Amino acid sequence: MAERYNAIVVGGGHNGLTTAAYLAKAGLKVIVLERRSILGGATLTESPVPGFKFSVASYLVSLLRPQVIRELDLSKHGLQMAPSVGTYTPHWDGYLDRRTDHADTIREIRKWSHRDADNYDDFKQTVTDITRFIRPAIDLPAPDPYGDPQEWLAYAGLAKEFGHLPLRTKGALLDLITGSAYDFLSRWFEGEPLVGTMSASGIIGTFLGIKSPGTGMVFLHHYFGEIDGSFREWALPQGGTGAVAAAIASAAQSFGAVTRTDAPVKQVLLRGDRAIGVVLDSGEELYGDTIVSAADAKHTFLEMLPAGSLPSEFETSIRNFKFRGSSAKVNFALDGLPTFTAAPPGTGHLMGTVSISPSPDYMEKAYDDAKHGHPSHRPFLDMLIPTLVDPSMAPPGKHVATAFVQYAPHKLAPEHGSWDDIKESFGDLVVDTISEFAPDFREKIVGRQVMTPLDLERTIGLTEGNIFQGEILVQQMAFNRPVSGWSRYRTPIRDYWLASSSAHPGGGIMAAPGRLAALEILKAKKGGKYGVIQIDPAISPWLAAINGLVSFTLFIAIGVMFSHITAE
């Protein structure tokens, strides 16, 4: 007889492992099923070049929720992180080297523009105020506008804080949510390398240009993070990003969760409209009270469920969910450090991020290529040399460089053929781009790994190679992620839950979707409500309309009330 579990988690990425850890910590019998031979999903470390370790896909940590680190005691399970010390941007007329030292950063910016240097503190304060205001929302389930109006009460504190924000900060928040990263930054800055580099945060993993409306939201998403209480800081995990997944997996196992690799799930088993288990590619069946998918929305709903099991309107919404992969990853094994033509003395500038984003025009032209299905002729690159802070990633005296590349559109123009056809020439293009600013880079390469969007899709399971399991667009966030009315990790299939980055609050090494999904599952099990209450389909549209109206009115009333209180 097949063994039964309280919860079966499909997908051993960092979100799936996080869900498993919280459920196991609460005393549930949990198993994690990972299709590959290694846990981690996109958060993994591998050695495709012998002796060198690569963070194959994800490469930096900032968004990882401090609650997860604390509640799962990840430091006890081996997680160690070294801060990234700044961003170095080479330019044809020099360079911009922004370090963690504030005075040094101001001096660097002043080389390019006195106005920018004078405005930098004001910019930082405005963005800090916005992120402090928004950040609590990423640690709460998104309220369902068609659900229980009481869900909005958790956001009462947010409404209160909104009332306290200065008027210009409220305006800046609206600009970010609705506008472009470039337009927002141009309110403060004019220097080419500063605007070019900072606007890059608005297009990471998104098929838009820095001047496209919507990139302000992506920019804001990348400012949510913190390391050891320090906001907007980034860190390198010791041992690569796979160390994050390994620590979470260790925590889950310490609570009794079982993890299985080489266990691809073929289909979720249903009994009526309820999930009761899974069948593996091997034919093995496992049964559970709760089935949790940590895969993206397409895999979760369109590939793992039997055809016809979803409401047609829901299925249509999932098919319209935008992935649009736009990036690639190229990892290098190096015989030594590259020498950039324009750079400060020493190697300190290489200990943070090397950003090939010399100007806004450079960035926008990279997008122009992608719009027509071409890899960017001169792409934006975000490069790290992690061995400068973690020598264990390479043999003594050697180094690893990892380059995030955009744009690499998943859907290529016909003249390119497939990504398999142009994979190596694309890798050469990345080398050429780096070599434009560091002429000796090519001769330092002893091995490389090119991960195209197609590779990210086939190998890691990211639909269209999208690193966030769905674009970070305002229309795909909060109660619209992945489908309006289904943002709180539940699905139309009873006892089937979504715990991936396709759910609120989105992608990055965050672990928030995994944590929040687990807490909602535990809440449902404790209350015994989910899967029991049945609503007559004839009255459900009316109930949804009433609840939506009450929810909206309640949220607006709270905001107005606190605004008046603040004004008085």
C-alpha cells in the first residue's frame, strides 16, 4: 500500500523547501519531490567546469526574508553570507564606482554631475520611505478583493502609514507603480553611468525597456531587500546560492521532512475536485492530504493537472499570465582577474557588482534589439566575481565570474533558428561585451557555461526562462498574482496549493511565497474551513461583488480616516 503524507510538496526549489520546513516544523508528515538530481531549483550551485563552482542561475541574495532566516535558524544549518560592497560601472569616458561608504559614493557621483551628488541623499531618503511603507505587504498574504473583507484589516497599519507619508513621497510612489524606472530616476539624476546602472533594477527579468511604463514597479521590487537589518543591501552566500537551498533543506529535514530527488511528478491525482496525491514519471503513486506545487503557474495548472479539471475562466487567465523570458546567464572559469581599462587601483571595485550599463541609451538600444526577437547586440550585463569574497568557489589562484545577461528573448526571430543554434555565438557576444571594457578578459577564460532562456526552461523548469516565474508587472502583482481572486495560495482544486514565485509577492531568492503558503495551509487545517464550505454557484457572483465592494470601501475608509488623523 502506498505511503500517505500530510503534505506532498512538488518542486525542491527554495520556496518548496521553505513550505516543507514550516509544515514539518508544525508536526506534519511532509515529503518534497524534486525532478532533478539536486535540490535548489534556480537557487543552486553546480560544477560544470571541474574544480569551479557556479551559481548557475540566481546569483545574489537580498530579498530573503529575515523571518525565514530566524524562524528556520538557517545560520545553524550553515548559511553564511558576505555583503556585496558596491557597484562598479565602466564607461567609455571613465567609470563610476559606488561603494558602501557613503562619502566615497558621493565623491564618485560628483565626478559626473554636481547636481546628481547634491540630489543623491534626497533620492535615497524618498526611496527608503517608500520601501519602508510597502515592505510589510510582502510578509502578508495579498487581500482577496472577492473574499472576506476582514482580510483587509491586516493592511490597516499600511493605510495608517500611508497617511503619514509626505505628499511628495505619495506622488513618488504613484510614479514608481505606474511609470518607468528611467523617468523616475531622471527626476533626480542626469549622469549617464548613474542613470544607466540604477535603471537596470527596473528591467531585471522583465521584457520591457528602462523607459517602458511598468519598470518602476520592477525597480521598487528590487529595493525591498535587506541583509542583517540593512535595507537595499545585497550579499553573496558562501558556497554560491545553492547554499541557501541547502540550508533550508537541512532545516526541513531536521523537522522531519523527507526530500527525494530524481522524482519528477507526471500528474496530480484528483478525486472529483479534490487533490489526493501524485503519480511520478515512474508510475509510482503517493497520496497526501494536501498537495503543494512550488512550480510556476504554467506547470502547476496546465501541465500537472488532468485536462478539463480547471474552471475555463481560470484556465484562460493562467494561459494569459505573462512569462516572456528575457535573460540568460553565462558563467566563466577564469585563470586570473580581468583588468578593466578605466578603474581605480587595486581589485576593490571587483568585489561587488560589475554593471555593464554605461548609459540610458545603451540600455534602451539593448531592448530595441529584443523587441524584434534579436539578442541584444550590446547587452546589459550584471557580473560578479564571487571568488574575491569566497575563494572556495575555485582552485587556488583561480576565479569564477558569473554574468546575468539581458536581453536574451525566449522567442527568437526566425532568422536565428533556435537557441541551441546560436548558444555558443551568444556566449561569444557576452565575452566581446565584457572585453570592450576589460580587453584581457578573453585570454583569462579557461571554461564557461552558457544558460540560454531555453536552457533555463528545460533544465530548471522556468517557463520561457523567466527568472521570476512570471513577470513582475503591476497587473500581475498582489491579488492579481497569478489570477485575481486566487492570490492566497489556494487554487480551484481543493487541497491543491501554489507556493512558488508565481504567487504573491513574486520572485527572487525571497522564500516569502513558500512561507506564506505554509502559514495559510496551517491556518486552513486548524480552522478546517477550506474545502468544506460550499457556495451555491448561482449566488457566488453576487457574493463576490458584495465582498469586493465592502473590501474596497473598507480599505479606502481606513486610508481616509488615517489621512484625516494625520492632517489634524
